Amino acid sequence: MSVTIEATSGEQIVPLIEDLARLRIAVFAEWPYLYDGDPAYEAAYLREFAAAPDAIMVTARDGERIVGAATASPMSAQKSELRAPFESCGFDTAKLFYFGESVLLPEYRGQGIGNAFFDYREEQAVRCGASHTCFAAVIRPPDHVDRPDDYRPLDAFWRKRGYLPISGLVTHLSWKDHGDDGETQKPMQYWSRRF
């Protein structure tokens, strides 16, 4: 497999929205997100993301097929539920760059693509004058009935990249899990790195 990595921004993201929506639904259906994706929501969310100033989307392609993608944009362009935990601590969100999804099909994992996703997004954050980058990861109980026996969390990978969980800094996002009748709120732990 010969995979190429490319960064796009602004209006260049718009033609990629459908592919990214499909990837998000496929990858986030897995543990630990268990997301029962809604294509209409995905399209609206991604259009809003693409319109954010200084937003970047990094894609991994196998030939013409997009097999992975990662996004980032200034925290100041994010919804209030993402900004609020930082703002309540007095952190200047204008200095913070938020990493959205990082999704990669299983057969492409373990080949350095995740590192490339972080490299491109961190470079964009520095270019935009950010002092910190951050992302939020879902918190699931270790004894959750759907947790695979062979699940390996990404914590060690994130720590190796210089990210640490921010103690007590949690936001809550809602989505529908597979098999549920409706959306439920999930806690999301913030991780951050300072530059």
C-alpha cells in the first residue's frame, strides 16, 4: 500500500466532506465511540468546520481513495461546549488549536500515518501562533460491555507525542450509540501539548 499524505484548507476541504463523513461514521462506529452516525449531521458539522478560519484537513490516500483524515482549527472557532472548559479556567482560547477527529481505516494503522496527522496539524497550529494544541477523547468505563478484550488505548501514543491529559478538564458531547434509542451525553477528557 502506497499512501500519500496531503493537507488542505478553506474551500479545498468542501469537495472532501462526503469522504470524510463516510470515514467518521465508519471509524467512530468502533470502540470506544460506538457512534451510530447520521450523514446529515456529519455534512453540516463538516461544512461548519471547513468555514473556520485557519482550519486544516490532512488526508491519507491510497491511490485516489481517502483512507484516513484528521482535522484541526483554532479553538476560538469551536462551539461553546468545546471552549467552555478552557474559558472557565481563564485560558485564552485564541492561543489554543483544537484537533478534531483523526480517523483511519484499520488496515492502514501502525504505518506512521497517525504521526503524520499530528505533524501536519501541529505545524498549522504553530503557523497560526498557537501556544497549545488539544483534543478531547471519550471516557468509557473499563468494564463497558462493548469493550473488546484486545482493545489497546491510544494513551501511550499520545504521551509519546508530548500530550498529557489535563486533570479535571472535561467536556460533554452527545451522540447516539449503536443500539440506543437516542443520544446520550458522554464525558470527553481533554489532552494538551504546549509549544
